[in-house]
Amino acid sequence: MPLLADQKLDVSRRAIELLALASQIATSAPRGNWFLTEELKRAALSIPWNIAEGAGRFGAPDGARF
């Protein structure tokens, strides 16, 4: 079942909020954990990217993949 426009906006907004939270956590983490903080930032950044990529898809199989 495809998402409605307002659901897409909510998901996108939440993904950006998660990205901001991940950035705050990464900056406050101890220096010895740089590899974990970098992984956290990359993972949090990939979520809005995937949502944006999937938003341009119109077919149900394409939309489900993202």
C-alpha cells in the first residue's frame, strides 16, 4: 500500500530529526570511538537519502523497495 503525501512528509521529517540527533551524539561521544560515530552518522544520513530516492518512484514494487 503506497504512503499518502502527509505520511511521506512525516517520515522524511523524522529521518531528518534522527540525523540531527545522530550528529549531536557523535559530537558528544568520546574521541576513542571515532569509528562508531562515523558509522552512526553514515547510517543516519542514508535514511533520508533512501527516502528521497524512493519518493521519485511511482510503481508499487519500486516504492516497496525503498
